[in-house]
Amino acid sequence: MKRFPMHAAIALLGLAPTGADARAPVPAPATTRKAAVAFPAVRAFVDPVVRDGKVPGIAIAVGVGDEPPTWIVAGKTAFGGSMPASPDTLWRIYSMTKPITGIAAMILIDEGKLRLDQPVSDFFPEFATAKVLVDPAKAMITRPAKRTITIRDLMTHTSGLNYAILPNTPAQQQLQAQGVTPFQFNRVLESRMRPLRAPNLAEFAGRAGRSPLVADPGTAWNYSMGLDVLAAVIEKASRMPLADFVQRRLLTPLAMTSTGWRVDATQAKRLAASYGPRAALEKTWPGSTTPVNDTIALLDRPATSVYLNAPSFPYGGAGLVSTARDYDRFLRMLLNDGRLGSKRILSINTARLAKSNLMPAGVFMNGPGPVAPGEPAGFGAGGFVVLKDVDGFGRGKGAYGWDGAAGTRAWVDPVRHVRATMMINMLGSIGLGNDFDKALARDLAKLPVQP
């Protein structure tokens, strides 16, 4: 079996039943105010991004306080296509799945079925005797971990767990060979990965628990498969399949009717095409893409998308498809401290805890990601937490959120009472998210301060 190559993935990504399927949207007005008037800088950012062919289409939702969102939408769902991008376009949100998994775990913490500092070995004994690599970049020489991995560690990427999607090392090659690959991109790549992959979440977690760590738990931030292991813990603690739990406790009460781990064939026309930088894709995943032009390649075509089939299991770290409308409802709940309308998802205190910095003292998020250069960042329940105001960057101290590999971005700023979602499907485009944040910052500076 050909090994799935990952050596350039970091440059590309910038950092059922499996249950819920993406279904038809609930009808709702597409626009709530004149976006060009309310958010002129965002509008000015969006138009050239589409006109210059950086992406075929984009859907942005911005909400202030508990108001319905303002939509800023442009372009099509595919290069050369005729379907307009809209608030109800389906996008692969990849790692924007992580906050949803994190909040699902916080529901169980709210109910006393999980504890933040509970050992993961309570659910999967494979984690009881963790080993740490002496030098993660070199040989597979290990030593005993100084302490056990906890639920908090899984949520915040401080577990020491590795991630097969990052550049090749001996340890990451081992993860690939053992099928510890909780993600999918298209049918060609899936045909290489699926025969090796664990068939369910429990087996995946067991394999992850036997893999060596890159650091002692609680000592450093390392982007990881921790949220995927947390998904397996949710299954154990709730005594429900992950997708059923997420559907019952999050998606249904929040009316997120278009979010799921699989796209029904009847909804394929709503799915955006997925793209990436041609040279990098052809180097990293040869034979798996179709050129669009000299710089862009098609990665996943809606009509034959890998998302039309159920995944091996519901990936808690990178598996969901969603819409700007749905994700805005999730953010609105977070901004309202666990409540959307009459539906309470989390208690006020637990919702605030989820959005707070849960990392140990002295440990900070590092590496490329959805934070301003030089911005110190903490980590909450599956998402970054801004620890310091940075002028001109859209979100301030206390903001919580995360990005997806294909350029999606979402965050809430509880201090400024703002929430923002940006949907595109172009790998390697994290810079567009930063440009969006800066444009939004200029617009927000002109809005009245929310009480």
C-alpha cells in the first residue's frame, strides 16, 4: 500500500452511520442590512478577492450583539460554475469542527459526566502508559511521560499527541502507516488512506493512545489530533455515537440543519468545490488534483465529492461540512453565553469557561495560525483565546475561535459583542482570513460600542 505523503501539508493548510448529514436549509432572509453601508471595508475586501480569481466565491456573516447576521457574499461555488455562493452554500470547514467538538465535551462537563482534569485513561487504558519521544524529528527513541493526559490537554493541544497531517517525521510516518489519519480531502487520497485507517472512533483512540508523544502533557502547545481523541471520549462518556450526541445536543437545538459529516446526494449542488495552490498540491499529493490554471488546482469536485459518502468515523477534529448561516448560529450561542433564543446549550459559567484560556500557566499557542503576528494566544475548548489586544486586527482580548484548512474562519469577541464567519474552500489561503479580520476591524471601529 502506497504511503499517504504529508511532507508539505503544513504549507498547504496553514495550520457515519456517522450521523448527521447536511440537509436542506431552513428558509430565512439572506440579507438583514445593507452590507456595503454597514461594512464597507469588508465589502471592499471581498470584491477583488473574487474578481482577481483568488477564490471563486465567498460567504461572510457578521453579527453584532444578538442581532441577526449581516451577509457579505460574492462569486460562485466553483470556478466556471453558475451556482452563486450564498449563506446556504455547503463548505468543508475542516478544523472549524474542533470548536464544535470542544463545546460538545463542555456539555458533558456541565452535566458532571466529564471533568477537565480527568485522565483520558479512565476511558481508554492505552493512555495510561504514555511514552514521549526524546527527539520527535529523529529516531523513535522514547521515555516515560511525566504525567498522564487529561481532558483539558486534549481540548487545548497540550496533550503531546502528534498529528499525521503535519510534515513528515518518523513518528508521523508511523501514524500514517497505522491509519491514524482522521481527515479526508478527495476520493483519490481517500482510496490510499481508508484501507489503513481505524474503522471506528474507539479503535482510532486506542491506536492514538499507543503512539508516542512529542512533549510531556501540559508542557507545550502542539497542534494535534487531540480533538479527535476527545470525540472518542465523548462517545464513551455520553454512551452515544458522537454524531448522534452532536446532533441531539447541538445541531438540532441550534437549528443547524445543514451541518454534518456527510452531504446527501440531493444536496450536492449546494456543495462548493475545493481548491488549493497547484504547485504545492501536485508536489504533496501527486495524481490527485485537476489543474484549473497555472496557480490553482481542483481538489474535490462536488458531484463526486468524498463527502457524499460516510467517512470511516466522524472526525472530531476536521470532519464537518457546514454553512455560513449554520456556523453563525453556533457563534451566536457562544456569544450569548450558551443560549440561542429559548434553547440553552450550556450554563452561563460553563460557556464562559469554554471560551477562556484553559492552558497551564506559562504555556501559549505558537506557530502559524489565526492570530496576529506577535499576538500571545491561549486556548479554550477547541479554539484560540486572544490574550492581548492588537490594534487593527478585528478581534480583541477574550476572543475565541478557529480556522479551517481550506481558509474558513470563525470567532466571537465577547468584549466587543461581535461574531464573524468567513467561508471559502481554498487550501493555503490563511492570509485571506487575516485580511478579512483587518477589514472588519476598520468597520467595527466606526460602529457604536455595544452595551
